[in-house]
Amino acid sequence: MKMSNALRIVAAVSLGLTTSVFADLRLPSPELETLPNGLQIAWFLDQKLPVIDLGLLVKTGTREDPIGKSGLALLTASALERGAGTRNQLEFSRAFENLGGSFSASVDEDAISIAIHGLSTDTPQLLDLLADSVLLPKFDDAEIQRVKEQEKEKWEHLGDSAESLASFTMARWMSRTSPYARGSLYSIPEWMGLSGNDVRSFYQARMTPDQAILMVVGRGDRASIRAQIAKRFADWKKVPAPAGASKKAASLEYPKIDRDAKLVVVDRPGLPQAQVRFGFPIPSIYSKNRYALAVSNALLGEYFNSRLNSVIRDELGLAYGVGSSLSYAKELSYLTIASATALQHTPILIREVQKILDSLKRGELLDEEVQTSKSFLIGGYPMSVSTLGAVASRWLAGNVYGLGPDFLNEYIPEVQKVDRKRAIDAIQEAFRLDQMKIVIAGDASKIAPLLAKFGWKNVKVLRAPDLMDFRELDSRAPRRR
């Protein structure tokens, strides 16, 4: 790929500016302490603004769903918002509204999180509400049923969006052989079969203080806040690990896709466009080449003049936009490319993206591209941690993944170290193009013949309902060929 002299100058100057401006950037690390019950507290105190954020993370996520009870972690997290202590769901919500605060609970593959925001003058009341939500959740059967019905309706409309269909299918395909294969849920009948007793059992077994971190972010007096935390959370006790906790999660596979398939089409009749996704596994977040891969991915498709955008959008006019991203969990890592194009251009888009990936795999990248990518990442990093809450969130992610005490402040120095050779080495290691999968969401009756002309024979076609129809595989049983 050629680069003009002007762009070479811009790349060199911009990297020099970002390097000098941010060379001395140091982000604050929290002060840590652990209570007798194992609850860890991370203090990010700052007296500048009269606000407080309380964040509780418990290291148990959707990957811990028992076999046959997919969605239980999601249901538990959702039920935490539906009343606690002496308050029902409406009263619990109003308690935060009366303080001008907010409460939310969420779950991902590895953790359940509770987030509270409000004025620092209301910290005692907010801490009481947090303690109620953690120690005294209502788990009312009627509210749990309401959550189930609402989530069921969401999944029934999965097929309404081609973009959602493509992204969902790719995520499931990438995670097929990992502990995350079941996702937040995969079977509507299984989801609807979950009970209040299931939620209460999961909560008692998994929501334990020795697996939890409480972050205190913002203005406050540490001694008084600590005293209230110690008092309110003293009754939160450790419990023995649940039976079968170490059992490897079953893997899943789409019942209508051959294991060796490279491309599938999710049928959305009548659409004039196609949503296209590419994905392949990459080394874990613990790889020594993690930062070099970040530079390489930015070069590939993170910014306006990235390789994908320059070719697919600017030169060929195949799409309004195209981008790449890295996805990391503890035991799952993959790179995805996302774009949309007119139906008739679908096979051309696929061919051109493959050519770009092959070119990078051959080491065909310029020093100036690497420098521009580094400038983009280094220049954007301070914006991503421009508030204390953002710093705390990033620290928490590093803590969950066990990335070490220097995680917050190593980003810029490590990105600065990346040169063309390191970028190429990272691409050689990470771009496992022989394992790449392609998902297209669009009108299969029109897309399949176009693909056939470009050599894609026997294209596998799915319907939206097929995406929630999985067979759970016992990892000990031989897999069918």
C-alpha cells in the first residue's frame, strides 16, 4: 500500500506530539484493603466533585450457568434490580429517584456488576441501598416471571435486525468451543423454565464476598464510609464452593452448520443490503504481543484512514463504513470485521477483505501506517480515562483479568514500543485466517447465487429461529462427523 509524502509527515509529526504530550501521564491506582469476610475494597477518592460512585463486582458470570439452566446468571442480575430489603421494585426505584441517583445491575461472561451513582452527601443512604441489594434482594417470584417474559420478547425479535443477526451469529460461532458457548442464554424453553428457587440457589452459591470487589469512587471520608461498609456487610459470609463448580462447561454447536463450514447466510428475505461479519480466533489477552496486536488492529480497521476504510470505502465504494475490533474474555479472544453492502456487492466485499488480510499476513505494511496507528491509540487513550470513574472501570477490568498492578500505566509505553517488526510478528501470530468464519445476514435467495459465481458452493442458510436452537454437547462424548 502506498503512502503520500504528506501523510508520512503527518504520521511522524502527530506521533511526536502525542508521545511528548502524554509521556508523563500517570493514572492513579486505588488503595486496597480486604475485610475479614474477604470483601475487597478499592478506594478511588477525590474531593473535587460532590459525587460518589459505588460499584460492586462479583466474579461470577454467565459461564457459571448450570448445565440445563442457561440464563440463570442473567436472570439473577436482572432480579437484583427488582426490590431489596423492605422495598418492592417500585419503592426501590423511587428510593434512588428521590436522591437523584441511579442503580443498575448487569452481567457478562465473567462477572455480575452493580453500579450506583449519586451525590456524595447521600453516601450513607446509597450504601444502605447497596447493602440491601446485595444482602437482602427480594427475588420476588412475580418480578422474576416479569423479567423472563420481557427477555423472551427481546429474543423473539432477534430477527428484526440484520445487524443483530449477523453479530449474534458471529459471536456464537466464535465462542462455540469455549466455556462461553452458551452465551447469556440460548434456549427460550430453558429460560422460561427457570424459577425463583433457581435464582435464590445461584445467588447463595455464587454471590459471595470472597469473590467480590467494592469500588468507592469520588468524594467522601474514608473512615466513615469504611465503618458503614464494615457494619452493613459484616453478615455477608463466605460459603463453600458449590458442587461441580470446577466442571468444564459444555460446548455447543449449531445443529444445521457443519463444523468445518467457513460461511453461513442468515436469511432475511427482502433486504436490499447484506450485513457481513468476518471473525477468527486470536491469542489471549495474556499474550506478550497484546499491544502490538492492538496497533495492528487499529491499522486494519479502527480509524477513518485505516486499511479497510481506505480500500473498501474510499477506493472501491463498496460500503459506507467498515471496521475491525478485538474481543477479549478470560478464556476467549477473537477479531471481528463488520460491514454492510448492497446485495450485489457481497461477494466482492468478501474477496477484497480477504485480500487485505492476506496482504497484512504477508507483512505488507508500512512504517508510516504503524506510526499513524500508534498516534491514534496514544492520542485517544487519555480521552478514554478522562474521568476518575473511567480510570476505576479500566482498573477493575485489569483486576478481573489479572493483568497486574501496572496495567493502568503501561498502555502508552507499551504502544510506543511497537515498531513495524513487532506489528508484523503480532499479525503472524494472531491472524489465523485458516480458521476465519464469515456470516452474512440478508436475502439468501439472492445472495447464494452471487456467492456461487465466486466459488462459494453449498452455502449454508439459517433462519432466525435456528439461532436459538442448539444442541448441548457433553465434552466427554465423541463428536459426530
